Amino acid sequence: MLKGQLKISFWPALLVLAVVVLTTRLGFWQLSRAHQREALNAHMLEYRYETPIPIDGKRLPLASIEYHRVVARGRLMPERVVLLDNRPYQDQPGFYVVMPLALDGGGTVLVNRGWLPRNSEDRTQIGSFRTPADEVEIVGVARANASEAFELGHGGSAPHTKIRQNLSIDEYANETGLPLQSFVIQQTSALDDGLVRDWPVQTADAQRNYGYMFQWWAMAIAALGFGLYAARRAARSHSQDKE
């Protein structure tokens, strides 16, 4: 009888212990992620005031340049423009205008030039904006992409279309044959082109990770409390059976 009782108690106790260990570890992982995001926020604040890094034909890895201020000179390529749809600004629907810049030193880099309002009745009617024919100097922030929006599948980002939902640098490079840099310049410099460049301040949301951390640890405490409660009830039941 005692041997059977031990077998019945062992597996529930092991399950509770596994849940406590797993949720505790997940809480510490979220704590680590929060610290990483806080460090990234400190770096982004530092990068905001640094001297822009010149971009030439040399290909730069994303990890070494992301969030840094950069400057590039060259000619914009309006024939290769991509309009990223569903990018609202002040509750108004619109596009991000993304265009390659042929660099003076060779190679190309994608530039998110800014926001353009959308025709509310016909999304294919593109508002007017200007693209200088001469060489320009673009100052901005290096980003991993031109912004990403939710989409079901990839139907909204089909190649060789002007209006898309998202734009992958690698896929666009394969599509066009352009030797693209591994990042997109989010333009901040002024240019008389009719586009809006009122970018939101970029921050890494560490508070969300702290929230997840507390949730995981609350689950660990709840699992431990449930295990102790169940063990106490089992002990009382066993004691009553003996009597």
C-alpha cells in the first residue's frame, strides 16, 4: 500500500516541480531581454547625436550599422520605387515611399524617403511627390527594414509591383539585381519633395519584457502554491485513512 502511495505522489510532484523550474527560467530570460533592450535604448540615444557615418560602395553588415546615423551621396532611382501600403500618419492612410539610391562609390542602398497620403477612394491613385534628378545627400538612420506591417501570407508583397505591404531587402535585391546594402536608410534630412518625415522616436520596449517576467514568476508561485496545497490535502487524507 505504501509503495503504491509513493508512486501516485511522485509524478504529480515531478510535474509541479517541472512547471516551477520552467516558468522561473522563462522569467529570468525575460529579465535578461529587458536588460538587453535597456542597453539598446541607451545606445540609440547615444547614436542619435553622433556624427553620421559615410556610406560608400563597401557593404556593411547590419549588426555594425543598425540604429546609427548615416550619410550617403548618390542619385535616387524613381523607376524602382516601392510604396509600402497601410502606413497611417495622424490617423490618415498613406504609404512609405521607398527608393534605391545609387551610391557615388558604387553599390546601392534603399532609402525610406518618407510618408505620402493615400487617396481614400482609390488606393492606386498615388499623390504627387518630387524626386531630384541630380545627385543628393541623404542623412538618416540605418534600419533593418523600411518598416513591417502585418500581412496574411505574401500576397500583398508580390515582386514587380509598385504597391506592396512589406519589402524584404534580400528579395528586392534578387528581383532587381541591385547590389544593395544590408539596411535601409530612414531619411531624416530635409528635401523639397512633398513627403512627410515625422518619424516616431525609436525605442526598444523593455517594459513589455518586465511584464512577461512577472507573469512567468506569478505562474511559478501559483504552481508551487498549488503543489503545496495538494500535498497537504493528500497528507490529511492519508492520515484520516489510517484512523
